[in-house]
Amino acid sequence: MKIRLLVDLPIDGKHGANKGRVFEVIREERGGRCQNKLFFIGDAGEECAALHREWEVAKEARNE
């Protein structure tokens, strides 16, 4: 699944996790109180996470 970020993530800019960017999800972690996270590889080659309110399914992924 691919996600599009709805906000700039509050992480180091080297990851390129900016509003509008699309990333491939590599795993999901479920937590309590709606704290589910999706993980992706950022531009620096490191794993990054986005909370459910910070992303949407990318339109391109819906058509696959």
C-alpha cells in the first residue's frame, strides 16, 4: 500500500517526509487509543512512521 502524507512530519528533514509525498508502507504497528502507525523508508534510507491522522491512501494505490 502507498500513502500520501497530509502534513509535514515532525522528524528530521533528511527523510523528506513532507506534505504530499508518497511512500510505500513496509509495516504497520497497532497501538492503543488510535495510535496505529504505518512505517515507510524515508529518503535517508531509514524507517519512519506516520500516525493515522497524518496520511491517506495514495490515489495511485487505489487504482492498482
